[in-house]
Amino acid sequence: MKFLRQFCIILLFSFLGEVLHNRLPLPVPASVYGLIFLFLALCTGLVRPEQVSETADFLIEIMPVMFIPAAVGLLDSWPVLRPICLPVIFITAATTILVMAVTGQVTQRIIRKKHKKEEA
């Protein structure tokens, strides 16, 4: 029952994101709106991390499975993608490295900041 309640909380924020996406004419995905809503709810204490943590961990664990339909869609589009394959591979590799570098730097800064607060 606990997992069902946690999943419903996450679905509620996803639904709110869908509603906002349908109301605003901005090119922002509904999932991003939902994540922002959930983030704000966690920051303000409206939702406590332990209210969603176990289901969130499960969803993160199965995330690779969610990419299978997208990969199959790419395989179906191979005739269209073949002429632009090399630029797509280069852009994908470059942006992956950039995202990893920025994420690492941000994480290191947060950890350093946290250690400074603990020492003070």
C-alpha cells in the first residue's frame, strides 16, 4: 500500500505538469513541469522525501527499460537517419561529455559547500 501511495503522489505531480503544459503555449515538456512542481513541493516541505523515496528509487532502477521503445523507433527510422549518422554520433558524444563534466563540477561544488557548512 505504501508504494501505491508514493506512486500516486508522483503521478499527481506528473498530472499537474500535463495540465500546465496544456494551458501554457510554451515549448516545455509536461514532464519538466511535473518535475519542477515535485521539486518545489520537496523544497517547501509540502512533500517529504520519505513520502516518495522508495518508489522514486524503483523508477530510477527501471529507467533503462523505458528507453527500449525509443531505441526501436530509431531503428525504424534508420533510412532517414543514415545520411546524418556521423553528425548525430559526434553531437551525441560531445553533449554527453559536456553533461558529464558539468554534472561532476556541480556535484563537487555542492559537496564542498556541504563540508564547509558542517565544519562551521
